[in-house]
Amino acid sequence: MAVTLAEDAETVCKGLIGGTDAVKIDAATFQSPSTLAVAERGPTPSGRITPANPAFCKVLGHIDPVDRQAPPIKFQVNLPVEWNGRSLQYGGGGFNGALITGLALPPAYPFDKPSPLARGFVTYGTDSGHESRPGEPPQLFALNDEAFENFAHRAYKKVRDAAVTLMQRAYGKKPDKMYFMGSSEGGREGLTMAQRYPDDFDGIFARVPVINWVGLQHAGTRSGLVTMGEGWINPAQVKLVGDAVRAACDKADGSDDALVQDPVACKAAFKVETLRCAAGQSGDQCLTDPQIKAINALHATYKFPFALANGLDDYPGWGVSGEDTPAIGPTGGWVAWWLGTAPPAQPPAPNNGIAWIYGAGGIQYVFARDPKLDVTTYNVEHHKARLLEVSKLMDSTDPDLSRFRMRGGRLIMLEHMADYAQSPYAGIRYFESVERKMGKAETAEFARLYTAPGVDHVGSGAPANVDMLSVLVDWVEKGKAPGDLEVSEQKVEAPSFATLRALPLCRWPAWPHYKAGAVTEASSFTCAP
């Protein structure tokens, strides 16, 4: 049932300023309705879109730290005049450090759908308890224990509770249903909420979640170390690999659509050694032994000499496909995430791959806590206690979701199979560990895993858009469990955002198989293992 801010919404809004205890409301301003805008450029396709929003009360606040050396936790809560009784918390990204406003499109959201705020949701987000400044390493905050713990899990819980209090003050009641949607680091946050705070959310969507966080930082660093010298692969050679993968696997699903539909089978079928340079040769049309060694390192499991949280002692290697997805910021394949446009430097340079910038900085500031450390000399054995401590805080790998399930929680995970920011196999493995712990039939009652072939970390390269918010609401509130869904690739052009192509979004372990018809239509494919 819709609830409205009392007759004079502006007065109600202004009256929210102030605070009790540690939670302070710094500003509350009434915003007029706004129209849809599309920027010419943006770091991601969805990042170019500013959705139309209704009249709402924009609340900015902060939560004071316990340690005076730690930064406050900043947050934004958006209270629509017409409230549908639901709320949506947005997750962050990377190492956070920027305020998540809750005004953008949530993960995977179709470009042409009204924003959650326009649909009547209260939306909110946080900076996770620190602010990144230009020119500073994004991991600098991790030198402070409280700031790091806030980033790990406390900030999202504290902000969730502050948002509930605000809703009660503004509308006179608590939300009926609470949802969380996050991608990448935000996907980890979503799984963290299900595992640590199982009573807090009714529905959670975790896209490309960075769950085995300690493993990823180390595997990303390893991938940088193997390309430091002769192992570095230039953009022309990246295209060579991408072409070879498509040649080996594109037609396996029955269609010739320049898309690898079953990347798991392709990983077993594709052999990078077929691209080895003949003796004494080199150049863009072949790969040297150090380059082949680097690619095999990327594809291989990273092993720790001891077990981390929940008994995990490794990080799964990356898969194949999407190697040459063009790089624009975090969009793209190998060049964006793994290789950059120049070999890895120390300290990491802006033209390096993001995985090296994140991983090497993570080693220095999070694990060794020595900003001057030469990463090539780093030894995990020397930092075991710290790795275990960080793993306990950050790794959202606990398969016991029984409390979340018992209270009616619903979880949807989505992995992009051409993701080089994090390995999709980490999320697949986590989901399978939940099935082992809780039983397959029991898991199916409350959780789903979907896999999207050909999609990079942020939603480019292949059809990736699906309204998971509606899917979650239908499951949580109407008991309508989702089956196979449909993803679309949309043109970033308002107002129609035309669909360029669509595919079935299959429940793991199924993939799209071509039947007949246009390869741009989802109906031309069927989901099967």
C-alpha cells in the first residue's frame, strides 16, 4: 500500500535534519522531479544514463566513528513523496570510497525501465566508511582497522538501520520489505548481508560478486607478476587470442553468432599452445613461451599454502571468451583488467591493468600494511595471521544460509562468463557449496544462480540487462520462483533504448543452445546443460 510524506512534503523533509547518538542527518532537501539524461561518455553503458526521478526528499548523513582516526560512514537516503512501502539498498564497487547515491540504475537494470525511486522505493547507499581522494591509492584507508571493518561489513548494516529509522520518522512506519542489489564489491556486500545479517533483507541480488576477496587480490597480483617482463601481451595479440577462442568454440551451440555460449566446455577445448610462435619468430600473429605461460597462469587455480575462512585454500582460475572486449575504464576484457596498455609497473601506473592496480595495492596496504613494499618480494607465509584476519572479515564464502532461508529470504546470483575482474567460477563454486551444505532441493527454494555468456564485468560484450528487482519482488512477495529468464543488449540511446539482441538467461548449469531463427532473438535459443 502506498504511503505519502505528510501533506507538506518539504516541511517533513526539512524536519529530518539533526540526529541522535552517532547518527547525524546533515542535510535534507526536497528535490523536484527530474528528466532522463544520457551522457555521451561514461565508464560503463549504464553509467551514461541518469534516470528520470520523481519528487523526493534527499537526505545526507553520517555515522560517527568510534576511533577518532577513522573516517565517518557517509550515506544518502532518498525518500519519495509516494512510497510503496519497500526499500532498496545499493551496493558499492571496487574499494568503495565514493558515496553511492541510490539515484542511478541498479545492477543489470534495463535502461528503459523507471528507476526504483520512480517506482516508489526508498533508495539508499553509503561510501562504506571512507572517501578516496584523487592521486591516493584506493586502498589507503585499510591502514585503519575501523575503516577496514566498516568496508568489510559494518557500514552496510549501520546504514541499513539508519535508513529504517529515517523511513519511520518520515512516513510513520517501517518498510514492509527490504531489498539489496549490488555488483562486484557490491555483490560481495549482498552475500555478506545474507551471511552475517540474515534477518535484515527479504531479497538480495548479487551480480558478479567478489566473494573470495583475499584469493582474488592474490590471484590478480600473480597475473600481474607473470606479465611484468616478456610475458606482457599487446592489444593485437589479445585480439589474436579472442579470435582463436571464437574459432574453436563459437559454433559449438549450433549458431555462428561470434559468441561462446558454453564457456565451461570451451575452457577445456581451447589450447593456447596452438598460437605458439615458430622457432626464432615473434610478432602480433603468434605468442612466445613467456606469453603462453602468462595465459596459463591466468587460467590456473591460485593455491595458498594454508586454509582461509570457510576452509578455502585457493582461488579458481579465469575462463575463456571476451578476451578482446574493448577497454573503456572498467568495461572490457584482458586489456581493461589484466594487461593494461603497458606492462605492470611498481608502484602501479594508471595505464596498467586494473587487477594489478587493485591487487598490488591490496598486498601493500591491506595484507603487508607496508606501502613501500616491493610486491615482487611478497611472501604469503610471512603474512599468514593478517591474511586469516582479512579473510574472516572480507570473504563472503560461508555456505550456511539457513537463517536467511528460514526467515523467507530470497537470493539471486548472476555471473558474467567473460569477466576478467573476478573469476565467475568463484561464484559458481560458492553456489555449489551452498547446495552441498543445505541440499539441492532446499537451496532451490530460496536461491538461484544464473550465468550470462560473453558478458564482461560491467555488462558489456553480450546481452546482460534484466529487471532483477521485479524478479526478486515477485519471488519474495508473491512466491513466484524464477525459472530461466531473458537478458537483452540495449542501445544507449533514449528514449527507446532499442534491444539489439536478446538471449535466454539460463539457470546454472544450463547454457543457451541454438534451435532456429534469428540469432538476435532469445526465442531462437533454448536452455539446456
